[in-house]
Amino acid sequence: TAYLELGDENRARKEFEAAAQLDSKFPPSFLNLAKLDIGQKRYSSAEQQLDKVVSLRPHDASALTALAYVQHNVHNYHHAIQTADRVHALDHKGFANVHYIAASAAISLRDYNVAQHQFEVFLKEDPHNPLAPTAEHNLAVLSKYKNGAAEPAIGGGPQQIQGLISGEQVQTFPDSEHLRSELAALGNEGDEACHDCAVSAGGALPAPLPPDPAPTPGNITTIRKVVDEVAVYFTATSGGQYINNLRASDVRLLDDGKAAASVVQFLPQAKLPMRLGLIIDTSGSVQQRFDFEKKAAIRFLQGMLTNPADLAFVMGFSVDHNVTQEFTSNLDQLAAGVQNLTNGGGTAIFDAVSYACWKLGAYPDKDRVARVLVILSDGEDNSSKLSLRKAIQDANATGVTVFAISTKEATGHNNDYGQASTDADHVLQALAERTGGEAMFPGQLTLLGRKFDNLHDVIRNRYLIAYKPANFQVDGRYRRIAITAEKDGRQLTVRARKGYFARNDAAPGAPGHN
């Protein structure tokens, strides 16, 4: 599993195979081999590995859900539905996605009654799932078909198979070995490979794949639009003041050291609909300041959603995440969602960021939107199963820009007002800056509202530039972006994401054209 975290799948596979040979009764070896096979789209091999797992653990909802997924992908649709029924008979909290897989299998069999039933069960068991809006859309399509409309074209794909590798909770503090190791594993930006990242500098993915290890089934439409086009959001300031009257001619962009082949779109973000996720740390470490934070968050939402097309959701997180208000433009409902958050537990910030990014990316938008995730937390992760690096990759793969406001109380003894000074601070900084956003450190509760106001200005004063890179190669390589701007003879300060991974069609599990 350490090799997996380092992205070295070949060495991870050798270790799992050695473990399987040493003990044929130890299910995790076969489960992890199946995960690798799924990631490389070797579904027949994955099915064999999972058959071994479920023979050893016949009541393992996680393994059975994974088995249903691979059965779907090898076109054993009847078996996938039967396996979903086995899962449903168990205590399968957290695995409602198996019903989405079963619905997808039923659609392939043109058994629309079963598909409708499975979608309904899916929504009943997990109404806040990132693909819930897609399931609701599919149900509407099926309903029209039953009333005499043409054969339905169903979109979307099953949500990620959760829990293939379990992780133990690690108690930590603002400075800890756990957080230091997570930061060290990041390396320099662009060092690590990202085989499942399409051109994803922001906003160009209307329907992303669900997270690894469960790519969307190939026969389900609306998987991911793969285009050689990059979309980048940036801010431009002069003397600390935002410049809000830029034209495309004021901006110079280099991609991999070369000017763009063509600029497809340039406009202020305020002209785009926004999909905003507000996730608030509800763990025990923020208990003393929780009520104040909620009031500041409500005020922020009231100032952010100004376009009737804007939508936001509210989610709290501790060890688990809890969506208290689904996507809506209704400010009263969003405020109630914040007020309904309850406090207590550990902190799984990496898991929460990953989930929220895929939720933003999975919302069924046809046109370009601005996807923004705002985190209110002290950054003290101690319970995540995913890594910091994976959370950042998921944000970039879904075109989400992350902004973070720290809730820590600064002491002032180490000059830590307004800046990152602890490992937890640097975690928030990495999440934000590596996705093109910004982390803010008020240091005092009384300044929290002011930082939210600043964040409103940052988000609303961004520009979007979408372009086609020159000499683009589908080689999976990291391509650096450099943006400069000049207005009325003044060189402006530009804040933007530093680069992206080109897609890699030759890599195992690379997305196909749709």
C-alpha cells in the first residue's frame, strides 16, 4: 500500500502477489490486486481476484460492490444485478453505489423497470451522493419513456467503489510526523505522474470520471469530454487592488514555454455560473469557535450567490462527511444547512476534499461553469484514508479550485499572524495553491468575517482564459503555465495555477474519447 501511495503500481503488484502466494486465505491481498486490475481496466482478471475475496468473505459489502462493478464491465449484466441484490441483503451503509451499478446493468439489458427500481433505491439510501442529480435526471428520462417517448439515452456512471483499502486513524496535532510525511510526499509540483488526469486546468470537464478505482462503464454515455483545450482561472492585481477591466490583449500566456495556438474564450468569472461547495470542519478541535464560524460562513454564502444560475451545497466533515444542504440557490436553505452542522469527532480533511470535488464535478452541467470549493478548517487531518496528494489530484481532475480559510488561533509568539506557520497550515496552503486557489490565515476569530469578505473578492474577480495549447502531445507530461498581464503600462501581479497534466492515451486506465 505504501508503493500505491507513491504511485509505483508495478512494485505494489509484486508485493501483493507475494502476499497472496504466502497466504491464500488472506483476502486483502486479492482485494488490492483487484483494485490494480480495475485501475488498468483488466476487468476479467479483477473478477477472478474478487471471486476469491467473496469466497473468503461472503458478507463483505465492499468486495461484493467491487465485484458487481467488474461484472458490469465484462458485460455480465445479469450477474451484476444479482450481486447488487446480495449487497442489499447485507448491512451495506456507504455502498448505495451498488444500486447505481445495477441500474446501469439493467439499462444495458433494456430492463427499464429494474433500472428505475435500482435508481430509486440508490437515491433513497444515499440522497447526497455526488451522482444523485444524474440519477434523478435518469429517472425523469425513464418516466418519459414509459409515457411513450423515444428509447431513453441514459447518462452518468457509478460512483467510486469505496473502502478497497482501509486505513487506521492516526491522532495528530498542528505539527506532526503524519502531516509532515503527507507534505513531503507531494514533492515539487509536476513531479508525480497523473495518468488519469485529462487536460484539466479548470472548468473543461463537464462530466468527469468518478474517482479511481472505478472508471465509468464504457457503454454509459456522458463519461468525460476529452478535448485538447485548457481552461485556467486567474486574478490580476496592482498594489493589492483587483483589476476588473482586463481584455484578452492585456494578457500573455505561455503553455510549455510556447504561446497558445488559439484563445477560445476570455471573460470575467462573474459572467459564468458558479458551482460552490462550502465544507466546514466539524471536528472536536474546532469546538470552541464553532458558532462564530457558522455565522461567518452564512454571511459569506449570502454575498457569494448573486447570479440566479449559481448553486452551492453545504457539507460538514469530521471522520465522516455530512451534506446538510444539497445544491441550491436558496440562501435560506443554505443558511439552515450551516446551522444544522453538529460538532465532534476526528478530522478527515483529505477524504472530504476528494468527495466534495467529485460532487462538484459530477453535477450535470452542459456548459462551462466555475467550480469552487471553500474549506473552513484548522487543517489538522488525523483520520483520512486518502492522501493529501490524492485530494489535490482529484481537485485538478475535476477542474475545481480550492480556497481555504484557517480557523486556527495564532499565538503571535512565532510571528504566525496572517501566514502559514504549522504543518496543518502548509496542508491548507498546498490544497489551495496547487489547484490555483489561495489559503488565508486570519489568526483571530474576530478577523474571520473579514477574511471571508476578502475571499469573496478573490473568487469574484477571477478571469477565465480557455485556449488550445501549441504542439500539444498526449503524453501524460506535466505542462507549465505562465500568465503575465499588463494594463496602462503597469505590470500586474497574476495568481494562477502553475500547470496541468496532459492526458495520456497510452497509459493504463487513460480516458477515452467521448
